[in-house]
Amino acid sequence: MTLTAAPGAPAAPAGVRPAALRRRRTVGLALCALAVLLAVVASLAFGTRVVGWSDVVAGVFAPDTSDIAQAAVRSRVARTVLGLLVGAALGVGGAVLQGLTRNPLADPALLGISSGASLAVVLGIMLLGLSTLSQYVWLAFAGAAISSVLVYAIASLGREGATPLKLALAGAATTAALGSAVSMVLLSRTDVLDTFRFWQVGSLGRASFPEIAQVLPFLVVGTVLALGCARGMDAIALGDDVAVGLGRRVGAVRAVGGAAAVLLCGTAVAAAGPIGFVGLVVPHLARTFTGPSHRWLLPSSAALGAALLLAADVVGRVVARPQEIEVGIVTAVLGAPVFIAIIRRRKVAEL
Amino acid sequence: MTAVLPPATTVPTGATVARGRRARLRRRRVVLLVLAVAVVAVAGVALCVGERSYPPSEVLRVLLGEQVPGASFNVGVLRTPRVLTGVLVGIAFGMGGVVFQTMLRNPLASPDIIGVSAGSSAAAVVAITMFGLSGTTLSAVAVVAGLVVAAAIYALSWRSGVQGARLVLIGIAVGAMLDSVIAYALTRAGVYDASEALRWLTGSLNSAFWPGVAPLAGALAVLVPTLLVLARRLPALQLGDDAAAGLGVRPDRSRLALLLVAVAVIAVATAATGPIAFVAFLSGPIAHRLVRGTGPLLVPAALVGALLVLVADLVGQHLLVHRFPVGVVTGVLGAPYLLWLLARTNRSGGSL
């Protein structure tokens, strides 16, 4: 099973001929694309308000704003676009994190990246009186970058480098540390608490096109950087020494890939709040049909991530009518069991 | 420094070994005595100082049961249960934490980090915000939920035996899941309930009054001695499963018993005050530095825990611009220490 192979384990899955592998990858990618399409349709069609199919079509292409059903569909468009972007960013970001750290458990939320963003946002609300999403974006972004570097630096101290256990513990500990600073602020300022508690839960419900336009450049740059070092990450998967022997500049690949991961994850957190487990689960799923090659893994992760996040969002909208459950909660509740399954499948010695 | 000497050429004689042992024992006794005195002293200060301060003599008279106008209410009704609760939960968190850390052989594997406390917190927050529970029912729910979550973590990490690393990772995953439940409950609550729940999440002594002290003390009077007895197996477990089995300690059974009692201790304390941040995590390593590996850490860690809670509560009540609950103070004090410890253990690979 490729699922149990270390991320980017050498070469193709054993016993698969190149032609068969190519076919499997193509079919897999096509299925992912189909899944995205279905998720988009579902995301436009289903929601807190039940609408007919004719309203869905009309709402997307020629909205009649006086019709409430069509207006509801219209409002789902921005949400769907944001879901696609954030899901793809989390998928690619997770795959890059896992590839660079050679760590099957790397995920932006578990590694404390989101908590850095949270602290930055809280401080921004309190000290600078910020209140709109476009203002949070930058802060969340800076916070995410700082805390991800901090967590990785702490975990990679010591002889064996950043092992999965050390990374997970460093992430959890940093989250706890930053969390207590956040609650110190929140307890003394009820007004800040009232603004923050809604941001703290990852959600697509606040999407709007101006904000999407604002985060889009970051996502594009991050994706390009990530794709640019795909081959380098394939080499790193063989071990740093081998990668150097193959003529890769390991330091450069790590730096560029790390920048890509922070850009992607930080922007996703900034745009939608902390959403856990998507970045963790998606690359593992994608690897089952792409094998370890990052040139296939990254696009597949993007497509799968987008599809999964949208699907989770639709689930959250439908299960608790007339209210909705934020997507960050749905992914955590569905994703944690997958994480546990991954841990249970591996021998602890490998961790 | 012995480390820079060339490999020892002389074998220490029996007399040297005995002298060393006596010196270590003396050091341990001194440290324990100093800690105990410090706890009593800080408790005394906490009783005397407040919005209205009283001289020690009046406080003593109140404690001896005399009626002193003013002081009887302020000290006897308000401050004494607060201090007692602080001491008790400090002991509980310190002991429970150090058992986890020693057993899992990782100072970071304390209950507040690997999701054990999160069970109680999540249950309490849901109970407050969605069902409007309070008082004894709330405490009971928190205790039961803490035990259930810990059992679930243990069961999930079971795969022909439980390994420490797997337990830690699964605990982190379960903790992350529970955190999102908490976040969800917070968004569904009115802002007053939300801040009430948040206070509960950080840990606070503000709701410590006489009716709550007796159940807490009763539960701990049973659990703490049990934990002390069970903890005799810890040194063997620390050597690894195979060595422990060779020494006549059944690793899985002992670990389960220890975990169960330690979780119960933590859950009872959490139900009384909320999970006071980082006390369970900090007490063990601090106690270790103080007694320098001269014996079991449970009692020193318990004293350190009590001291931490009392001092942090004093600071939070009187020394800051706002009145902060004790958990915020320990959290903010603990965070830098946590990061430092993280960096240090990773570099040296030490166990505590």
C-alpha cells in the first residue's frame, strides 16, 4: 500500500509498471477533477435555504436580486470560490510541508501555524482596533509565518532532527503557549472576545470577492513556488545526502518550499481562519494513486483539497439546518480520526 | 565537572558511595522542607492580604475559630476556602502531571498538552453554553468526561500494547478535535456565557467557596495516597517495558492503573477550578531541577504545584492592572518556560 509508504518514498510504488502508473495517475487526477466539479455544484445547490435547480442556474448566471432563492445562490458563489482556493492551498501546503520535513504528520493547524495567526489577529483587534477581514489578513499572515518558523526551529534542535513526534509536540506546546496569551487578552476585553471567537473557527461563510482578490496573488505565488521545487522535494525524499549527490541544492529547495508552504497556509488561515486536518489528510489520500512523485502529488492534492473542503462545508451547512456548522469544525471532527488511523498504521519506531 | 575528566580510573569505594547517598538524601529533605515552608508562608500571605488586609494575629484568631468583626467574613468565608482549594488543586495537578511525564518519558507529555484536560474542559464548556449547567452537576460532568476521554485515548493507542509515542500523538489529535468542539460551543453562546466559559477554560479560583472544598478534599484524600502507592512502580516502568517486566512489574497493567488514577486526580481538580494552565506541565520539571534526581518526584512536584497556584493567584489578584484568574498568570509565566524547556530537551534528548 502506498498509503503506508513514507511521504515521497523512493521511486514508484513497488510492482507497478510505468505505463500502469501513468494510467492510474491520469485516472486519479481526472477523478479528482470530477470530484471538484461535483463539490462545486453541491456547494452552489445546497445550503441553509433549500432552492430549486432552476434557481441555482439562474442565481449563478443571471441573478434576479428580487428573488430570495436566487440571491441565496448568488451569495454562495463567493463562498464556493473561496472554498476552492483555500482547500487547494491547504492541500498543496500540506503536501509541501510533509515532503520538506519528510514527516507524515505535518499539518498547518497541528504545527501551531494557525495559533500564531490567532495571536496576531487578537493583538490586532485589541491594540489597533481592527475589525475588517482585509485588515486581519496581513496580521494573520505574519503570525503564521513567525510561528511556523519557531515550531520548526524548536523541533529540529537535537541530533535526530525534526522527528514527527517532536514536531507534533512542539506544535501542541506552542499552540498551548500562544493560546494562553490569547486568553489573557480575551478575558480582560469582552469586546475583543466577541469579535475574535467567530474568527477563531475556520469558516467560509464570510467570503467576499474583494477579499478573494486580495489573497489570490499570494496563493498564485505560493503555488508556483511549490510546483517549482517539486523535483527538488522528490530528491529530498531520498535523504539529504542523496539529494546533494543528485545535484540538488537542498538548502535552496528547503527555503523556497518553506516559503511556499508558509505563503499557502498563512493565506488560507488569514482568509478563512484556522482549518485543521485538510492539509494533513489530503496528501495521504492523493499519494494512494499518484505515488510519491511531487509533480503529480501537488496538483492532485490541490484538486482533492478543494473538493474535500467544499464537501465539508456543504456537510456543515446541511446537517444543522437552519443553523450551520463552520467548516473548520467539520474538518476537525472528520479529520482527527484519519490522523489517528495514520498513527495506528505505522510502527512507532518509524515515528 | 566530572564530565571533562578522563574515564574514571579509580572505582569509588563503599564509603564514597554511602557519603554521596547521605548527601543526596540530606539535600532532598532540605528542599522538601523549604518547599513546605514556602507553601505555608505564601498561604499565610494570601490569607492576610486583600482589598482589606489584616495582621497575622487577627487571621490566626479567625482560623482558631474566634469571631472577629470583618475579618471573620473576609478571611474565614472568602479567603480560606480559596487558599485551601488552591493548595489542593496545586497538589493534584503537580502529582498528576509528573506521573504522566515520568511514565511517558517526555516532559512535554503532560495532561494539558496531550488532550486529557481538554476532555473535561470541552464537556464543561458545552454544559455551560448549551445546557446551562452549573455547580455540582457541572463538576460531575467534567470529571466523567475527563475519564472517558482519557480512556478513549488509551484505547485508541492500544495496538498489542500501548507505546508512549503513540499515546502522545493520539492525545494531541483528540485534543485538537476537542478544541474545535470548544470553539464551536463558544460561537453558539451569548457573549456573557462565552466569557464565563472562557474563564472556565483557563482555570480560576474565583468560584472556590466552602461547599466545594469538602468534595475536592475527600476525593483527593482517596486518590492521592493511591497514586503514591502505585507510583512505586514508576522507576521500573521508566527503564522500558522489557526491563520493567523483568523486574516483576507488569507494564501494561501498571500503566493503565497509573493513568487511571492520575487522570482521576486531574479531572477532579479540573472540575473544581478549570484546568489551571501549565501547572501540571511545569511542576514536574521544576521539582526535578530542585531535587536533582534524588528520588521520586511526586511529593516535590505536588508541593511545587501548590506553590505555583498560590503565587500565581496572588499575582493575578493584586499585582496586575486587571484582576486575572490564576490560569492566565500561570499560562503567561509558563509559556516562555515551556518553549525554553522544549528547546533544551530537544537538544539534549533528556527525559525530564
